[in-house]
Amino acid sequence: MSSDSLRTAVEAYGSAIATFQAAPAPETVLGLLAARDRIEALNADQSELPDPATLLQILSLDEQVRGLAGKIHSTVNLEAWQASFQPPETAWWWWLSKPVHRYDRYDWVWSTFTLATLAASASLVVEICSKFLTGAGPGLFGSFAVIGQS
């Protein structure tokens, strides 16, 4: 393998990224992933490391792809593609993480609020039950008051 073919593959990778950014479509995503696969295959065939400029260009392009993870996931169902093509787990570009929705970061707040509300509701049910169910036994009104709270 020559360094020229690697440089050509890196240029194709860069143009695939630019094409995807300009027109996000499943075809452009597949072209981007295939271009990165080609670079990995060429790197695996090499007995020595490519020149530093090429490595830095690959790293820069990889960072761009990581930044496009949300856009890629909104364009295609990457999990279905992983099942179909079965790429190795070392091919990180096939396993991009879905970005967390901005509101999902606050799930803990809603969970805490829900637990506090349920605890307050349970304590009110116990308090109301004790008021209506004491004495001569539950009457019709007392039964419906308890059922309404539950």
C-alpha cells in the first residue's frame, strides 16, 4: 500500500463529510462510513505509520464525524445498519453514541419531584383514611372519600 492511496482515501473521507454536511441523506452517511472503513483497511495493511500530516488530517476529520453524531442519528437508524453490516466494535464510526436530548439531562429532577409528590399523596391518603374510617365503621360517604383519594 502506498501513502498516495491513503492520502486519496483521506481526501475521499473529507469530501464524504462535506457532502453529508451539505446534503444529509442515507446515501451520504453510507459513503462517509465506507470512506472511513477504507482508511482503516489501508492503515491495517501498512507496515509503518503514515506521515504525521496525514495522521493529523485523519484525526481532524474523525473529530468532525464525532461532532456530526446527532445529525447522523437523525438521518439514519444507525443501530439497524449495525445489525445489517455487523461492523467490528473497533470501528467506532459505526458505533457513534446518540446525543442526549437537552431535557433528558434533567430527568433526575422530575424523578425526585415525582417521588416527593407520591410520598405527600400517600401521607394524605393515610390521614384521610384515619379520619373517615374511625368510630362506628366506614359509612357510605367515608368509603367514597377513601376511594376517591386512591
